[in-house]
Amino acid sequence: MNAIILSAVWGVIMMFSSILFKNKGAFKYIAAIGLIVLTVANIANTYGCDFFNINTHEMLRYTRFGLFFNTIAFLCTLIYVLLSGKEIEKHGNYVAEYYALIFFVLCGVSILTSFNNLLMLFLGIEILSIPLYILTGSDKRNLKGNEAALKYFLMGSFSTGLMLMGIALIYGGTGSFQIDVVRSATLFGTFSGISFLEVAGLLFMLVAMAFKVSAAPFHFWTPDVYDGAPTVFTSFMATVVKAAAFIAFIKLFEVRIADTSAVINWGMLLSLLIIATLLIGNITAVFQQSVKRMLAYSSIAQAGFMLFAVFSLNDFAKEGLILYAVAYSLATIGSFAILAKMKDITFEGFNGLAKSHPVLAATNTIFLLSLAGIPLTAGFFAKYYMLASVVKTGHYLWLVILGVLFAAVSVYYYFRVIQAMYFKEGDAQAEDVTPGFKIGLIIVAALIILVGIYPQVVLNWLYF
Amino acid sequence: MSLMNILLNATEGNNAANYFPIGVQLIFAIGFIATMMIATHLLGPKRKTADKLENFASGIPTHGNARQPIAIKYFLVAILFVLFDVEVIFFYPYAVNFRALGWDGFWKVLMFVGFFVVGFTYIIKKGALTWED
Amino acid sequence: MNNLVYLIPLFPLAGFLINGLFRKSLNKPLIGIIGSGAILASFVVSLVLFFQVKSNGALPVEALFSFINVHDFKIDFAFQVDQLSSIFLLIITGIGFLIHVYSTSYMHDEPTEHFGRYFAYLNLFVFSMLLLVMGANFVIMFIGWEGVGLCSYLLIGFWFKNNNYNYAAKKAFVMNRIGDLGFLLAVFWLLAKVGTVNYHDVFTAESLAKLTPTDITAITLLLFVGAAGKSAQIPLYTWLPDAMAGPTPVSALIHAATMVTAGIYMIARSNVLYSLAHVTQNVIAIIGIATALLAATIALKQNDIKKVLAYSTVSQLGYMFLGLGVGAYTGAVFHVMTHAFFKALLFLGAGSVIHAAGGEQDIRKMGGLKKYMPYTHLTFLVGCIAIAGMPPFSGFFSKDEILAAAYARSPILWGLGVLGAAMTAFYMFRLYATTFLGSFRGTHDQEHHLHESPAAMTIPLVVLAFLSVIGGAVGVPEALHGHHELHHFLSPVLTTEVAPELGHSTEYGLMAVSVVLALAALLFALNKFSKKPELGEPTGFGKVLANKWYIDELYDAVIVNPLLKFADFLKNVVEKSGIDGIVNGVGRFVQYLSRQLRLLQSGQVGNYILFMVLSIVVLFLVFWNQAIILQFLQKVF
């Protein structure tokens, strides 16, 4: 409960700080303090110290897994705020409000990691999404941003509708919103014991969640929104938010997909989604001319990899998802932070960055290598755990092979950026790169390599 | 085949059978509307003139496009009104159960009012309600 | 006390590291002192060890560390100093030191950086060569073997700005690699059959019992392929004459005195194996004598001072292999030693001449140098006499020992050997006469430039000349009332040596014939070329000889060009349209797919939602019919 309440309260504090402080630079530090408070409170909660003991009638249930993800999300946001705080300040006069919205998003994240009831899931998804619609359109004078926000809102509403429809059908089928009850009612394995309404409801939920994590063929909003939104906010959306959606996804389907019988087998459906996501994400990214749009498609591709966790749902998958969340968030935050500083965000814009800004080029290379899953970076172990989880299920080995092939394709477009930075002539220009920013990037890159060499440094926290 | 099966199973299984009347009603409703529309279309007299395609504005001649920019303040005030209006609605059930909920309910409503006031303070301070710049 | 063993290779390694890493900050005298001093230190240690070995017998094997250790397969990085290796240590470090000293003067015109590089390479070479002879097993020998090959490559291509030199270096390296492959296969074969590569373990009756005659023949032949590569025997000899592209002291050290004798060392080291393989012995003897004769004929018509010496080296190496082939291992090692003295002397003398003539190597443009460079002239003459096999110079004893052993095996081999010896005398004195006698035939500028070389160059010459004269003393045969001390010294290692059972009178006869024939050839050459030193354009058969029997052209036509054609085919056809086609095809397909898939992203929310709805319908259909789909899939696959 600590995380949920404190994040909401700190959001309000951020709102009021806009009235109290006139200096734009101050908000970044208030937000950072808030994130540290949140992290500490959440860690306290993890080890049994809940400041707000409220009876939620089992609508929320705190698990080690969920709380640990909260910690990761808060820390990633902290890194994000410290790295990209300057960029947020550039977007208009409502800096404090942007931070407030980010805190509200984190509130949604905290609910999604602990929900035990479909209504809470819905609430979490909405609390998560609505601030994002606003952040997408935060650059009011940018037509592209406005378009993106409107699209995001329209399609988000559509998926919300689907989700509500699904929840209603499940309620119709089982008579409860509690996911425990939902689970127990369907553990039959044959059609005779299962309710049509419930299965239909679950399918709608699957579609809605697939939309939130931008799995194909429900990914259409992603490139347009990620491309149109201000780069800083894209960075946040593509990392913390997406990972949280995955946590919710895996929580919702945790027991569900394990029941594979001859008749009902979610594996087939999910493998279809995975293939479509990997295909569209990776293949379409190849042709993009703008690095930002390429990263948008790459985030779809990464989602395809994270879907493996939902597909296999074992210990490996859960550990892997945590690791993936860390690896992917760090690399993407870093990569977008550099992108936000670039004058020209096409591939040509990166030409010769190694000469003009060697630190940026070097750290960006590490981020991209991690995204591509090259060994000695965190991304390698993340992908490894994902694939290993599928191998552990014993079936669907071809899915693993497909995953590896698409990972190979992904190397192409990530390396295009590296090639542009190191091997092409040009004068890439980056704006106001401060020493602090460089140090931040180096720290993030070092973390990626640390996790890439010793992934247990993250995973051990799941158990101790 | 299996789709058929599941429908069969659903009806003979648990409470999904209860939805059968709703389904019938749905079909009836759609059928009724469709029938009426087709019937009016077929039976009613038709007279096609250009005037019928004009916008009807209470008999007053139209002038210009309706999509004129209006100051954002109208929308702001309207939306804030709706927001607070909806929040006020929560007072009605509380008022009805005022005695039953006792002090416990009082503190909770007080907290709600607190949030309410905080939001109100915020919009006042941000100048959302100042009409003149 | 035996820790001294480690010091021997350590000094040159240290010298290499210092000169290599700090070549830009050191000055030339310092580089020279470090480079030469390292070898001198090694020489002193070698001398100490030599006397230890002489009085107490072979030193125990010293294992530095465990090099490869897998399960029950273990190879130590171990050094072994016994009679055979101590002789080689003295030759390598002793002559190495003289050549280092010589080089400090010879290479003086190089920029400091390259001067340092030169000495670093030279020290590295000595280090590798020491590893080669000190290693206590075939693997360490192979490490040294490759190391000297590398250094040879680096030093031949020392003046890397000249592309021809680079080609020569490449040729040497490739030819050596062909031989190395044989060596490597032999080592693998040995490992597979015996399970160990330590000399001590391999050359025991127990290990040899594990080998069939076929194994032994194959292993020895493969080892010989390695030796033929390194020691420039037919068919892998063509690199050595080209290797003269390197600086002359390098030719003296690597391509005359030490590295090229590695093959002889290796076979002498494995004499236990070779004496069991008669086929291989015959092959070695035949290839040895053939090489000796072929190279000698080519040397008759060469006009480049270094080329003559190079072919002479190939020819002398042939003699050594002849000795190995007929079982005269001591004779071969003896000849390695004496040859190291007089050939190093000749090369250094040639270097001195080239130095004086301002880089000129063509003997047609020399002549009359006798009066300009007395020391060089005198020492060179000593070298020529020694190589021609005139008693009592060192070459006489070693060569005659080999020839005597050859006679014991087959008089034909002896006859051919004597013919070769006569040719040797002829071409050496042709070289001597055209270079030092008569009058100078170069340009006026060159003549003006002629001078005796500085002391740093002449002193090594004098020392080597002295050694060339008396070097034979250690192997005076009993027929001449000597004791042949070398033979006694080496006998613990060269256990399978067969002493030719010839009566003293036969030996006298053989010596007399070869000496008389050589003397005749010598005098004929001296007479012919001191009167008429101008060498005309070769005609007829001479042209074939001058063109080295067209062997290089033959290799080009038979091996190199077909290989190049095949490589061209692979490159242009197989790779371009085959492999590249597939790889690029996949790439192009992905790009094409990308372009098509991109069109899905139309930007219209309506379209998006339509797609999503359609997808939902499809998902529902798939989900409810998955049993049927699975059945269908199972039928299809």
C-alpha cells in the first residue's frame, strides 16, 4: 500500500509545487526526492513494514515479485528523471504537472503489480493510461504530438472497452471479480466444465492486454504514438509503463495458461501473437529512416520477446521478465536520453557522432548492443532467460529458433546506428550535453554491463 | 463443430442459460428496429428537393461554418463544472446514511472533502477560473 | 645451479621486450648494447652449461610450468640441456653474438626506431631458436619452430616498403608453413600413438614398441617434410634464395648459421626413430644429395653475391641431410657447426663488400676489392677455402666425414657428393675471383666510395675466420690420428650413429680424390676468372642454370597459378553469386518485407481499429477451432 498511496500523494505534492516554486529546475529535484521516498517506502513494504494498513478485502495482494518490480520501476524512473529532467523542462510551462502525471502513472504501476481483482486491474490500467494520453500531447504546438495523443486516446478507449467487455463476461461466467475465483472456476481443462462466457471474456482481456503491451496485431498505436510524443515521454512510456503492463499481463494469466489440455490451449494463440509481434516489430524496423521510429518498432519487437514470459509462465519466465524489465528499461532510457539531445533524429543525424561526442557514441553503443542482446550486456541474459523459459516448457522449440532468428534481424537495425556513429562521415550535433549527463550515461552503461556479467545481482533480490 | 459444442455446453451448464431471454430480447429489438426502418422507407411518401439537404436552423437562414473557434475558457469551465458536480453527487448517499455511518463515515467523507478542496485550491491557484487575462 | 637454464632464453626475451617497447626512446648505441649484451650473457651461460654437460653429462629436464594439462594428457614447458642442445646453444649464442655486434655497424644508417625494431626482431629470433633447441618435447620445439619462422618472416620483410621484399617474406612464410604442417601432423600422430611428446618418454623401447613400422615411417617422413621446409630442401627450397631480401647479417644468422639447421637438429634429435625407418633414411639421403647438386649447379651461374651464397647454403644443407640419411648424425651436426662458422663468415664478408660498394650486390660490377678491403678479403678467402674443403680447414673434416659415411652406404652417393664438392669449390672461387681479384668494374662514384669496414664489422670476421680454420679440430677422424672428440661428446644422444666401417686406406683414398678434385676445380676457377673476370650473358645450358632450372616458374605454373585460378573461381563465382547471393538475398527479402509491412501503418485510426477487430475475430476462430487446426497441422506435417 505504501507505493500506491505515496505515489498518489506525491503527485499532488508535485501539482502544488508548481504553485509554490517558480524555478523550473527545482521540480526535477522534488521529483527525485519523491522517487527516493517511494523506493524506500516500497522496500520497507517488501520487508513487512506497511505504513497504511487498509483492509482492501483481498482486492490487492502484495507479492515479493510485484513489490520488487515496483522498486525497479521507481529506480528506473529515478534514473530517467535525473538523465532526462532537462528535456522535460523544455516542454512548456507545466513541468511540475508533467512530474505529477508521472507519479500518477507510477500509482497505476503499483496497482497493476498488486491487483487481485479484475476491477483493480481495470483501475490500474486506467490510472496508468490516462496520464499518458496527456503526456503524449504535452507539446501543444506540435501537430504531430496532438495527432498522436488523439490516436492514443481513441484506440486506448477502444481497448478499455474491450477490457471492460471481457471483465463483464468473466463476471457473467464466474460471478466474481476476484482472480482467485476466476482461476479456480476454470481449472477443468475441458469444455464441459468451462463457461463459454468466461473463455470469451478471457480472450477479450487477452486482446486488451496485448494492446497495452503493444503486441501485434494490436500494436498499431505504438509507432505513431511513440514517434509523435515528445522524445522524453516516449522514453518513459516505452520502458516503465510497458514493463508494468507485462507484469499485469503475467499476473492475470499466471495459472490460466498453464492449463494446457487437448482442447484448450492458450499456447497456440500466444504463439500466434508472438510470431506476429516479432515479425512486424523486427521487420518493419529495418526500413525506418528515423531512429526514433526505429526504436518504436524495436520496442514492439522487444515486447515480442517479453511475451515469451507470458507464454511459458514458469520460474524462469518470472525471473526473466524482471531481468528483461531492468535490461530493457535501462538501455531504452539511455538510448532515448541521447536521442532527445540529438538535433537530427534520422540515421543520418548520427553520422560521425563518435568524433564529436565520443562519450555519447560509446554509451549509446552499449545501450544498442544490450537491446540487440549481445553477450556481456544485460540484454543478452534477458533474452537468454526468455528463450530458456520456453525451452524449459519442453514444447515449441521452433518458437525459440524463430526468436533467435528475429534477434539476428534486430542486430541489423541496431547496428545501423552504431555504423552511422562510428563509420560514417558527418557532423552529428547534440545539444547541451553537460558533464553530469555524461556521467549519468556512463553509470547506466556500467549498470548494463554489470547486469550482463552478473545477472544474479538483480535476481537475488527476488528471494532475499 | 466445437463452436456448436460450446454453445450447447453453455446452455446446459451453469447460469449462462439465464441469458437466453436476454438474447431473445436482443434479437427482437434489432428485428423490430430493422422492420420499422424498412417499413417506413417503403411506405412513406418521398419528395426529393435540394432544400431538404439544407441545415435546419429553426427556420433562420444559416450563416457561416459552425466550427468557429471558441475560447478555451468555456470548455474549461464546463469540464470543471461537470467534475465537481459529479463529486457532489457522492454527498447524496452520504446524506441519506449520515446517522448509520456514524463518526467513521464522517472522517471518511471529511477526507473526501479534503481531496475535493485540494483540487479546488489547485485550479484556483493555477488560474483556471480567472475569466480575464 | 641448474636454474641457469632459464636464464639462457630469458636474456634475449628481455632484450626483445626492452628494444621492442622502448625503441623510440632509446638511442642507437644503447639499443646495440642491449641487443648484443643479451646474447653475450646467454653465450656466457651457455658456455658454463656446456662445461657442466661436458664433465657431468646431460642436465636433468627442467620443467618451468605445466603448459597443457588436460586429464591424463600433460605437456610441460620444460627445458632440456644435453650434449646435442649444448652444442647448438653455443653455435646460436656465439655466432648470434658476433652477428649482433656486426649488425650494430651494418645497420647504422637506419633510423633509430627501425634500428630498435631490427634488434628486437633479432633478439626474438634468438629467443625462439633457443626454445627450439632447448625444449624437452616436440611441442616446445614446435613453439620455437614457429617463432623462428615468424622472425624470419619479419626480418626478410624488414624493409617492408619494398613490395618485392614483402613477397619474398611471404614466400618464405608460406613455404615454411607447408613444412610446419608436416611437423604438426607428425606430432599429432606421435601423440595419438604414444601419448606423449617428451623426448625422454618417446625414445624409449617401451614407447617405440607401440609404433608399427608404418607409423614410424609416416612420422619420420612427416617430420622430414617439416625439416625440408625449414632447412630448404627439395621441393621446398625456393624460399631461401629469395630470403636474401633481408639485411645481410640476418642472412648470415638465420638463413645460414642457425634457423635453417633446425631441420638437422630435429632429425638428429629424433635419430632413434629415424634409424628404425630405412625408407625414410633413403628418401632423406636422396633428397639431400639431389638438393646439394641442384643448388650447386644453380650457384655456378648466379651473379648476385648473396644469391651465390644462398644456393651454396642450400647445397651445404643438402650435404647435411645426406649425412643424416646415411646415419652419420655426428657428421651432420659437425657440418652444421663448421658450416655455421664459414657460411656466417662468408655472408658477413659479403655484407662488408655490399656495405663498401654502397649496396651493390652484382659481382659483375665488382672486382679488385682486394686492395681496398684487406681484412674482408683475407677472411673471405679463408671462408672460401674452408667451404671448398681444403685441409686442414674446418670444412674438410666435416664434409669428408659425411662423404665417407655416404661411401659406406653407396659409392654412387659418394661420387655425386664429390662432384658437388668440386662444383662448390668452383663457384666459390668464381665468386672470390670476380669480387676481389682483377680491377674494379663499377662506376667511378662507387670506386671512390670503397673502403674497409669499421672494426665492429671486421672483428667478427676475424673471429669467424679463426674458427673456420681451427673448427675442424674437434672432429679429426682417427684415420688422421685424431680422436674425434665431437663424436664421443655426442654419443649419449646420437645413440644410433653408425660409424662407417672403412679401412684407413680407403679413407685416405676417398679424401685424396675429393681434395684433388676440389683443388682442381678451385684452381681452374681461379685461373679462369682472374684472367677474364667479365661474365658474359649465359647461353644454352648456362641460361637454364642462371634461371635456376626454371623451378620457380614450374611451381608457378603447376601449383600457384592453378590455385589462384581456383581461388578466383571461388571468389568470383561461388562467393559472389552463391554465398553472397544467398546472404544478400535474405537481406533483400527482409527489406522488401519491411517495405510492404510498413504500409500497414497507414496512420488512419479507422484502419487500425478495423485491423484490430478483424484480428480479434481471427483469434476467436482460431481459439475455438484449435483442436481442428491442430489435427490439420499434424496431418500436414
